[in-house]
Amino acid sequence: MPSRWSLARRLVTLLTLGLGVLWLAAVGISTGLVWHEIDEVLDSALQETAQRLLPLVVADLGEHDETEGERTIGDAVEGHREYILYQVRDADGRVVLRSHDAPAEALPVPLAPGFATIDGRRFYTEMSAATGIAVQVTEKPGHRFETILDSVVGLLLPIVLVLPLAGIAVYWTVRQLVRPIDSVRQAIGTRSGTDLAPIDGAALPIELQPIITDVNRLLDRLDLALAGERAFAANSAHELRTPIAAALAQLQRLSADLGGTAHKARIDLILGSLRRLGNMVEKMLQLARADSGIAITGESADLLPVLTLLVDELRRSSGGSSRIVLTEPDITQWPRRIDIDAFGIVLRNLVDNALIHGDPSHPVNIFLDAAGDLHVVNRGPVVAPDKLHQLTERFRRGATEAPGSGLGLAIVETILRQAGGTLALSSPAKGTADGFEAVVSLP
């Protein structure tokens, strides 16, 4: 599996490194140019120095006796760095005059006018045609290299300060450029399964707008496919309700007519199968309504009277009036942001689930806690932890022989997710050693 990588981080890294490489390339080119210019300037300085010294030296030697031997000119000045040294040699090559920092032995340069390069050092010789006196000028060892090195360091030093600043500027620029991408990513990430509206890509650059166009086309196709599936499920379930109800009515009459005959048991089996089929059809209708976004609403409603009314209706319709126990809350209002019909579907499924799978010798307790969350608790076998989180999957049933469709908790979870609420399941129920508890939290 390829590793994940960040477009923004890679852009910042590549652009910053690119700036650094370009800067180094510029430094290399500049170094070559500076080297050439420094050579020209220093060569010119050597030549000019020799040419100015020669007439002075010739005149000075004419005033002194050549038998006086070698002489030095000038003393070192404290705090002053000298880079050029010279020697004056007679026609026989003897050193008759030199600067104070020049060596006593003759420089390793032939007595020939012009420039010479020996061991990386530059020398210049200027000769008097009349007297044969020669002035040889050179630089201190390493002076030219140090000059070039100082120039290169001067070119490289700013990169230490400029490159981090350039990296910060590049990072800020890249973040500004990818911000529209982040906004689109968040818009896609926050979409629910029922929100397939087109994504607004007007803020994106033209290079990325074709991607948003293709995504919107995909969303349109998904919306059409899901709408077709929901319509098929809802229409099929709706169309099945009438013939199933008619068949149940006819079978019930037939069962009553047959009385205590041997055929009554077979009729009762068929009646049980039809009732299960009718229950499945009802769950399919509820699932279709849940998938259509029935719970989405922008207004709050007081669910307290709805809760009381629904519990009374469930007591009458389920035949379990003695098992359903509603603890009267100590509040006068219970405002929550959910569609009333959707809340009715949630409560019906939770109570039906508790009645079917709970211990028939114990009640189903319904109450509101201090935080305003709704609890539906029943006693019965403990659900294994590894199976508990699977109960909200469609057509997933626990390890039970009780009748059911495996859709009740899936419908509840779908509706609560649309309303911004949550469904928490626990087994055993809190405060008991067995049972099952469902906690509904609504915004």
C-alpha cells in the first residue's frame, strides 16, 4: 500500500529546495565571475606597483653605492596588513633591495618581463632596459585565495538567513493556495449519506474545477440510484400492505370458521408467517422513510407529550401493557431537534425490540435521565461485546430465536444520525447483571 503524502508539504519542500539550489547555482556562477575580476584587478595592481617602483628604485640605486649590499625599505606598521611584497634585483640576479616582508633569497622567478605563475602564485617582473635592474612584485601566499573565499562566503552567508524566510513565505503562499481545496474537502467530509447535493467548486482554481464537476456528476448518479432503490422499496412495501392485510383478514375468518378442526393449526401457522411478513413490510417502509431523511429538521419540538402518547399507544397495540413502565420525568418540557414522526419510529422500534427479546417476566423500563437522554431497558440474556456493535447493521440479528427482521436498531441508528443524535447500546444494563439498555441522545 503506497504511503500517504501531503501536496502542501511536498510543494513547500520542493520550492524551498529549488530556491536553495538556484541560489547555489547563482553563487557558483558569481564565484567564477568574481574570480576572473579579482584576478584582473590584482594582476593590474601587481603591474602598476612594479611600473611605479622601477623609476624610483633606479634613481635610488644611482645615489647609493652598489657595494653597500642588500637593503630593506620600510618597517612594518602596527595594525596595517600588507599584501604586496617586492624585490629589486640587479642584472646578475642579486637582491639589492626588498620590502621589509619580502624573503632575503631571490624569488623563484626568472628575470623576464611580464607575468609568471608558479605554484599558484602570480608574479610580475618589470625591467629597466638601460641598467638591467628588475623589480619583481608578488602577493603574500594565499592572499588571492583568501580574497576569493571571502567573496564566496559573502555570497553564501545570506542564504542562511534568506532560505528560512523563503521557506516561511513559500509555506504561507502554498497554504493560501490549498485553502479552497481544504474547504471542498471539509464540505465532502461532512456530507451524510442522504446529502448528495452538488459541491460548490467556484472558489477552486480552473485546474481543479474539472474534478469537482466529475464528483458532482457522480453524486447525481448516486442520488438517482439511491432514489430509485428507495422508491422501489417504499412502493413495493406499500403495495404489499394491502394484500397482506386482506389475506390476514380472510385467514382469521377461516380460522374462526374451522373451529377446533385439524386444519386450524395449519391456518394458525400461515397466520404467523403472514404477520411476520407484514412486520417485515412495515420495517421496510420505515427504513425507506429513514433513508429519505425524515429526521432532518431545523426546529425543536417538545417531545414529552409525544413520549406519553406513544407509550400509551404501545401499551394498547403491543398487548404488553403490564410490561411497559414509563417513569414520569420531573420536567415539564423536553425540547429536542427531531421530526416528531421520526421520533415515533425510534421509540416504537426500541420498545418492540425490548418486548420481543427481553425476559417476558420483567418489565420494559422507559425513563429520562438528568441529562435529558432517553433510556429503554429490558432484562434478559447478555449480548456479547463483540456482537453488540453489530446490532445496528441492517438485517443483523443477535443470537436469539425470537422473531424479528434485524432492521429495528438499524432504522433507529439511521434516524438518530440524521438528527445529530447518538444511540448507545450496553449489555448488561447498568446496575444489573443481565439485560439490554439503549440510550438515545438528541440535540
